[in-house]
Amino acid sequence: ANGRSLTPEALHTLIDQAPLTAQQALDAGLVDHLAYEDELAALLDALPDDSNEETAVSDTTDKPTKPQIELLTWDKAQPLLTEKPRHRSKQFIGVISLVGNIMMGPSRESPVDLPIPFVGGATAGEQTLRRLIRQAETMDDMAALIFHVDSGGGSALASDLIGREIKRLNAKKPVLIYMGNAAASGGYYVSAHSRHIMCQSGTLTGSIGVITARVSTQGLFDKLSVNRFSLQRGRHAGLYSDAAPMTDEERRIFWDGVLEMYRQFKETVANGRHLPYDELDPICEGRVWTGRQAQAHKLVDSHGDFIDAIHKAAELAELPFGDGHVVPVVNLHSKRDGYLPPQPFAPAEELTRLLSGDRIKKLLNQPLMMIPFTWRWQ
């Protein structure tokens, strides 16, 4: 609405009227001109003269003079848009990305993108991320780290281990968290101990809470007339078994574990964000916030895009930036696991592994820091 000088009411009306033809979009003020590609040069050439702006195409079509504007492809235009650096910093800003559900083990990316929760997308493995963060810690030329988070959470233990590495590195070098579409629950947990948190106004974040689940398959096996027998020693030896429903005592043990992890989560937020612990419940308890709301609740520091994140990281590292000064930005990623092209026959093997429920099993019987979701079986 602001960008096109429209009132919110007018914009809502246009949304309800969509889809619009090109002419209707022009009449509504959603676009400024209608033109073919071959008319763009003449149109752009005439734009500085406001009096001819509306008739630029028709007025310049018959002119014998060649337009002063030249259209270039992006690869040819980019060098012309890039300012030649007068001073290039010897230090650089590193970038590490955490994308997908947070899990124990190495990061993985499915060869096929299945629309199934916890199964179809990429996983952010704590082993991979901890190794990358520790490698970054040893890089003397790395002045600051931008830790990009786009995750709705996952394993509480994995989140805690990654968060620990962020805290250690931040004590030596500035760590700036840049949140993508979502950085909630475990995604926020790993962010709390950074020097600065930047997000977008529409980022989903917060969800400071803990859940857990234990599946009982007793009814399923009874229907299949399958009898299972296990040898156990110890009062709570079957605590994580799916052979029978939980007893009241086992349910209490699970609940105590959730409460302890929730206390640790709030303590991490309180220490990392310098907020009073006793005043956190109104913004915690699993509540999800947009980036704008999160800033109002002091869960994030600022809004911006990735370029803003680079500027802020350079500022935190006290590096000169702009006015001819250039700071290299280096993407640090694992070459060993996760994001490599699958080998021949790997898609079939990976699909079998996914549908076997291996990832889902890893999320059961443990505290989870995950954004709220609805999961239905039919």
C-alpha cells in the first residue's frame, strides 16, 4: 500500500478483485506503464521528463533518433553496477546456514522434496554445524560470523549443542544471527546467545517452548495378533518402549523432563537477551511472533535484508565498510556431508530410508523445541 500510494482499503478491494488484466492493473495504479520489451529503451529514455511519462512509448516510437538508454543482460550490467573497491579488507565475514529441522548427526538433504513433516525437507545436523562453527573459530582472518537460521526447530539436545558453539564463538568474535522465513523454537534457541539478531518483519520466530511425544503401538500389534515379549531389568527400563502406554509414573517423568528443558530454554533467553527471567512467560509458552512483534518484545534487535546483515556484522567487527572499502563475505559450508549431489541409486535408497520413519523415530521419546504444527494420519 505504501509503495503504490494506495489506502489499505483500496488494496483489499484490489485483492478481492484479482486476478486483473494488465490494463486493469495499470488503471488501478499497481504498475506504471505497459510496454513490450523492444519499447523499454525508449520508455526508460523518456522517464526523466515527467510531462511525457504517460505517452513515452507512443511519442518515441516514430522518432528517428536512437534512444540513449541501452538494455543489457544481468551478467553484462553487474560489473557496471559494482563500485570498484579502493580498499579491500584482509579480513572477511563468514556465513554459516542452518536450514531445516534440527537433528542429531550430520546435515542431510533429501534427493526428492517430499511434502511430509520431518521427512521431506533438509535437516540441519548438529555434527555438521558444530564442526563448521569450530572451524570458523580457528580462522584468524574471519572478523565476524553471520549465522543464517531458517528453521522451525527440532531436537532440543541438538539445539543446545549448536547453541553452545554459538555462545563460545560469540565470546571471541561477533556472531550476528540473520533469520530467514522462520527461526522458531530450536531455531530461536541457537540464536539467543549471539551479539545481534536481525530478522525480517514477516519472519516467524519465538515459539519458546518444549514438547515431547511417545508412541504406543500396542493396539496396532494386538490387531495384527502379534505378541511381543521383552526382558527388562530396572523399574524404568521400558520408559522409551512403544510396547505399552505410559504409566502415571512414566508420564510424570516425561513431564519433569519437559519442564526442566523449558526452564533451561527460558534461562538461555534471559541470559542471552538480558531479560528478567520471571517476566518471560507472557512472551514464551510456545507463542509464535512475527519479526515486528518479536522486536517489540526484545527478542530480536533489528529488521533488515542480508545486505543490512553484512553492514551490521562489519560494524560489530569494527571493519570499515562503504566509501570504497570492501569486506569479503565467505560462505562456509561442509564438503563432507549433507549438501552433495546424490550418487546413482541414492534417491531410491534415501526414499526407502525416509519412508521407513527413521527421522520420525529420532524425534520421539525426547524433548523437542519445535514450532506448533498439526499432524494427522488417515
